[in-house]
Amino acid sequence: MDSLTQIVLGAAVGEAVLGKKVGNKAMLYGAIAGTIPDLDVFIGKLFDTVTALEIHRGFTHSLLFAILFGWIFGWLISLYEKSASAKEWAKLLFWGFLTHALLDVYTTWGTQLFWPFDTRLAFKNIFVIDPLYTLPFLVFLLLALFQPKGSKKRRKYNNLGLIVSSSYMILTLIAKGITYTEFTRALEEQGISYKEIETKPTPLNTVLWSANVETADAYLIGYYSFFDTQPIEFYSYTKNHHLLGEYDDDVLVNRLIKITKGWYTITEKNDCLYLNDLRFGLLSVAPNFQQFAFSFQIQEKQGKTVITEVPKNRENAKQLLKDLWKRMQGN
């Protein structure tokens, strides 16, 4: 999830664990704990594009990290914060780290919660930024912040924030189940034979959902809004995996393919190859739109394969928001 959401969750968890004893310091250190795992983004900048992607939401989002660094940071905090013991600070940090990782499990990218095992958990039921999850949570946290330490109202507001946000998360799982049924029913009614299907919410909401559908030679992408009145339409994107040619056995390219979980297409422009990661959709929900949210250029420089992410711009984001708002209202 985004940084603000993780800060809010970390602060609320810190308050739940140690707020009664140390007051606002519990929220402060909880917020810090909610931020630390995402520092892997800055570590990734020291490496090439593919390695950075492999590092993101890896070790720092694992149960092992929560246990090990929960104790390390808890002990360090106890050296100058005497209001609680090292064990109590360690408990706060552990839950701050772990809940951060657990929240990210529900997104499309997911986390390697059981690192070093190479399994990335991704439930794909909430977008990385969702105002309906974050804003009510933030309001209850702020209400708790201005209540006296240990007061019943403080605990009540904090607990309400955790309950409301968790309830919304459950609703997104229910929504995913409903939309999955709608997509598979549409495929059956339209006589479309497929190998695999993945569903996820579109950016910033859980009203409009998308599906990636794998067929023999192409991927289909379809959209379903809870306000739809017409049948779901699916748009085809040819795999073109054969275009990789000499890169088919390239180690770096295959590492990138592994990251995509096999959900990718290849396009060719101006004698350059591009690998498009389908998991994060397109930069518009307009029919047959061609620009993917995550696309990587594959080149050979000085005898080495070089992979770079295609940059996005603000115009893409503006257009996406317009298209989303229109499509959310139904087809």
C-alpha cells in the first residue's frame, strides 16, 4: 500500500500495542515501523531494474525481518526511551513490521512474507492506493491522537479505525469473489476457452474491476463495474512471445518474466523490444488501449542485455482518472 496508509496502520497498531503505557510515542514509533519496510525501494536504486524489482517487498516484508529487526530496533529504542522495556518496544516494532507486510499481501504486487522461500503472496483485492480504506482510518487515528493517554475514548477511536479498515478489507474480498463469478460467467456465455484468469480492482476504487484472461495465443482484458447493465467485453492482446528471439534464453530477461508470473506480452517499436507486465493493467480503461502501466525496454549494449522501465508521465495519470470515473458509472 502507499506510504500514508502504512503510516496510519503502523501508528494505529503502535497505539493498540503500547499506547496505554507510553501515549503518543507509541503512535510515533508505530508510524516509523510502518515506513521502514518500504525503504527497500531506495536499496533497489543501487541495482539494475530487474534486481530492484526482485528486492521490492522481499526480505523487508517478511516474517523473518519482523522477528529479527523487531528485536534489534526494539532494543535500540529502549536505550533512550525508558518508558517501556526492550521487550515491549520489540513487540511494537514486530507488529508494525508484520502488519505492513500483511497489508501488502492484499495488493497486486504482493509480498514474500515467507522469505527466503521464493513465494510471493498476492490476493489482489485492493489497489495500492484506496481512499475508502485510508481516509476513515486516518480520521479515527487523529481523533484518538488528541485524547488523553490511556483514556477510554482514545482506545475506542483507535479500535474503531482498525475495525472499519479491516471490515472494508473483508468487503473487497467479497467484491473480488462476486466479480470473479461475473467474469467467468461472461467467458462461458461468450464461448471463450481460456487457461487461466486473474482479477483485480482498477486504481483508487473497488467498484470497477478488471480481469486478465490467458488463451492459447493472446491475453484478454475485460472490465466489470457493479453499475454495469451490458455484457462484459474482452479485448485481445497478442502474446508475441516469439519476438524475443535471441533473448528467449537470456538470464536477465527470464528473471523479468519470472517476476511477471508469466503475464506478459512482447511488442516491437522502432527496432526495440518491449516486455509489458499485464498484472498492473493499462494506463486507460478505454477499449483496446495499448499502453501498459509497466513496460520494460530490452536492449543490448556493449554485448550485455540492458532492461529499463519505460517512464510514465502526468498526462497518463490524468487521462486514466477521467477514463476510470466514466467507466465506473457502468457500460
